[in-house]
Amino acid sequence: MERYDYISIGGGSAGIASANRAAEYGAKALIIEKRDVGGTCVNRGCVPKKISWHGTMLRDQINEYGSAYGLNFTEEGPVDYPVLKANRDAYIDRIHGGYASGFKSRGTHYLAGEAKFIDNHTVEVDGVQYIAPHIAIVPGGRPRLIDLPGIDLVDTSDDFFEWETLPESVLIIGAGYVATEFAGVLNGLGVKTSQAVRHDRPLRGYDQAIIEVLVDEMKKTGIELLTESDPESIEQLADGSLRVNFKNGQHADAEKVIYAIGRTPNTDNIGLENTDVELTKSGHIKVDDYHNTNVEGLYAFGDVIGKVELTPVAIMAGRTLSDTIFNGADPYLLDYDTVPTVIFTHPAIGSIGYSEEAAKEKFGADKVKVYTSNFTPMYSAVSENRQPARFKLITQGDDEVVVGVHGIGYAVEEMMQGFAVGVRLGLTKKQFDQTIAIHPTGAEEFVTMR
């Protein structure tokens, strides 16, 4: 039996951030990861997704806007996808090397293998037991599949990043940010793309006025949006293509089908039944406001707690937890209501805090005031293909505290970080107005709204 001060079950962003921080304080820390160092984000999520998104944006800039700037390129051709994939994979390999260097410099121990609990503070990997007074349960999640006839025929977001070539057509099932981002990426790479959603639009949890712009742009760029379409079965046709039959009696055919309806926590095969850790009905781990489970010395954050499943959130939770355990810092209360995020759609969406709908429900409609700006970014305004932008500020109370910042449009993904600081600090609309605008930019709209 080997003893450690801190063990992280999972070597994704959450586990790495927390264990490295613990090691920086002198703790003997161990990361156990059964798959790839870096977890979902680096290997099957944020990083390869963003690189693919960059590829589609470059293609769009060349083909849609180049001529407006006097840049006359040759006729549009197909994407050399193997080149994109090879460079994407090489970049991820470099990240893996960076992790290894970071572990060595900090003294963080890393073990490749599948960890299972023996009891509350003991885990086993390949017959060897490891014990620690502090253990973080952060094994991440995986794409969720449901029991439908033919479900074995579909691909998931994990599978997409293993494709060596692109299909001629794809149907994406799901309405969340993963499904919607994939629809934009594949369409942007030249694949005939459809997206099926159960209700009237994708991304129903985001500000409705922002999503209206997205839906219009999806249709304009050729994505077929199948609304009120809940899958009933999948079958393979004689030519090898797939057909998805929907409960509304309709069907859709495509060479490949990607199922992206959400994620399942990886809590079902790590021996939690040998502990006293409590789970929710959905299989997520119950935690308090400071990511403590009901068992002293056991913690959980990241994808396994069913809150905001974003890499920076998991990193913040992990680092601040180690600050508390190993450096005596006050427990850090992570405010899940003001988490900033970007959805890498076409165009990108940025969101901080409450949507208009959620703010009115939380504070009362009479306490909420909304400011909106609709405009065409200069980037596309010089061309015939003018891409719209819409920005919103959500304020509440007599002082008009800004509780929501939302936008869709060119370069919005790079605008949101600074505004997230403002929301976090509780700035008011008046303070936004008193900020000098940077001109000419799209971001200035956030401090000039009337």
C-alpha cells in the first residue's frame, strides 16, 4: 500500500489543476488516469473542437469575405481534412508533453490505470492499493446514449475526432452546445449538415433573442434545422447510409449520424459502492457549496457533479480546494450563476450570467431592465454577405446592476472575458456607460447602449 496526501481520480483539467496546486504546497499528490492525460477537454473536447472551428472560420473568411477586401483567391475547393486532423493531433501531443514537464517540475505523481475504491480512502490500480486522507473524485464524463433501436449505428462527439475523412452528409441529434457547435463546424468544412432538436430551437437555455440570430444564420449558411424531431429509431439503408426515424412520423437520411444529447458522469465503474458517497438519481455525486461530499476528505467537482460542465469551472474548483486543504485559505464559494462561457457556433455566442428570461424569473420582471444593440460588424459590412450581431445587457434593481451580458457576432468569443470581471464585481449600467469605448470595435456596443 502506497500513501499520499492527495489523490485525484481522473487526469483531466480538474484533477491536474488540483493535484498540481497541492504539489506546489508540498503535498505528495497522485493523479490516476485510465485514458489520456488532459481528459475530455484536451483530447475530445474544447481543444480539438476549437482548432476545427478555426479551420471553418478561415475557410469562411477566404470564400465569403476575401473578394470584398480585394483578395482574389482561386476557386473554392474541398477541405484537405487529413492535414487538418494531423496538425490538430500533433498540437494535442505537444500539450501532453507539457503536462509531463509540469508534473516533473512540481513533483506531481502520475499513474496510468483504472482506479477503483476499496473503501472511503483507499483505491486500487492493477492490484496495488493507494491511500490518502484527501481524495478528489474527478473522472469526468462521456457522451450519453439512450436505448433506441439502432443506437449502435451512431457516432458520438468522441468518435468524430477519430474520423480520418469527412462524410458527404451528417445528421446531428441534440440541441445543446456540443451538437450546435458540431453542426457549424461540419457545415463549415463542406459537409451537408442537418441538426435535429426535440423542441423549436437549439440552445433553449440561452437568451432567446440571441438564439434567434443564430437560427437565422444556421439556415442562411445551409444547415437544415429539424425542429420538433425526437428520434425513435435508427436503421441502415441498402447503400450504407443511415436513416433516423422521428416520433413525429418524419425521417432524415445521412451518411453519418452524431448523437450529442448530453453527457453521463463516469461514476458507475470506480467502486463508489464500496464507499459511503451519496449519488443523485442521475448518477452525479452530491456535494455541498464547497465541493465536499458527505464523506470527510472526499471531494468532487467537474463533470461528475451535474452543474456547469466547463473546463475553467473545474480548474477553479480544483485549485481553490487545494488552496484550502494545503495552504489554509478560506473555502472558496464558486458562483455558478456568473460563469462566463462561449459557444463556438457560426457566429460565436458569448454568455455571462442571467438570460433575460432567467433574470425576470429570479428577480421579477419589474426589477429587470434590458438593453439591446443590433448592428452589422465592420468585418462583414463591406461585403454583400453581411453577418448580423446582437448584444444584450441584463440589469436588475434601481441601481441597474449588470447581471447578464450576452452577444452573438464576429469576434464575440474574444470580448467576453473582461466583461465577466465586471459582472463578477457587480458593476452597474452607469459604470459601463462611464467606460470609454474602443472604436471601431464590436465590443464598444456593450458600453454605449441606450
